[in-house]
Amino acid sequence: MHVHETAHEVETGMKQHGMRPLARLVNLGLLGPRLIAVHMPQLLPAEIELLAQANVSVVHCPESNLKLASGFCPVHALLKAGVNVALGTDGAASNNNLDMLEEMRIAALLAKGASQDATAVPAHTALRMATLNGAKALGIEARTGSLTAGKAADIAAIDLSAISSQPVYDPVSQIVYTATRDQVSDVWVNGRHLLAKHQLTSLDEAALRDKAQAWRDKIKAE
């Protein structure tokens, strides 16, 4: 559920119900570990503690928040409070490229700037937010989210051999702060090799391009 995404949303909640949206979710019995609260820039310190106590997962969508001027999710404070924070892109209407690698980089940098703490959301934390924390939010961390024996073979291979990625001291830092999705060479989903040496193996790229252009023309016509 999108929650506390904008100041207008919170103001409207106050006018219509006499309380902030998060408080209304408490009254409705919806605050708990099964709630995935998306965005959350408009949070008070007491609400952060409430989220931690209820084991709510927060999905941070930094690019969408920046594009829509929604505010800054207090990611550093949420993590310090023990809240499970994952990463998302939101939809194409507010995020043009849906690039999780870029989302990691912006999340890490934005957290540092917003909290004025250069140690906030280090690279390894950003990677965890994009992987295992997301699986935990969905309740599937026992099956995916990390490279562990017995879990599904969900793997993305990122090529760091390009000159733009040299020298490599810490591969995770290099991925978070310098890599782009163009460097993803191979992807396996539950063991299925869906991207092999930058080539899609199960989708017709030309057909996808034609379909996208057809929808563009249809939307423009309407």
C-alpha cells in the first residue's frame, strides 16, 4: 500500500478522518508484518517507532519520490529503528527506467544527504535493501533474496571488467556506486537462464519494441 507518500495525502487524511493515514491503519487493524508500506517520506519520529514495533516493511522508491517531489524517506532513521527497508522503483509513470541498480545508488546517496551522515546506508546495506530485504518484505526470504544453498537460483551477473569500473577494491561498492544495468550480462530466475551474454533467451526483443511503439501511438492518439 502507498502510505504517507505526499504531504497532501497526510493533510487529506487529517481533514477527512481527523488522523494521519498511519494512525487510521492502526485503527483498521492493518498495521503488522504483512503490511508493505511503500514510499513513506512523510513520517514523524513516533511513527517510525510504531512501524518498528509492528514489524511493518517499508519499500523506499527514491527516484519516484524525487521526480514527484514527494519528500525524502527517512531511510537511515528507519534502519536504525530496526525497520525492514527494501527498495522499489514504483511504476513507469513516475520512474522512467525502472533500473534497480540506479535505485540502489540513489538510495545510498540520498540517505547520506538527507541525514547529513556520510556513513548512512553504505553499499552493502543498499544491496541488501535491493535483495534480501525485499524478499523479507514479501515473506519469501527463505526461498530467495540471497545466494544460499537450498534457495532458488535467482542470480544476476554484473560485468565489472569495463574501464569505467576500474580499479575494483570492493565489488559491492563498485556495483552500487558505478555499475549500470547495461553491465548486467546474465540473469537466472529459479535456475532459468533468461539473459545470456546480454541477450534475452525467452522474449522476442523486436516484438516487444513494436508493441511498445504501438502503445505509444495509441496513447498519443487518445
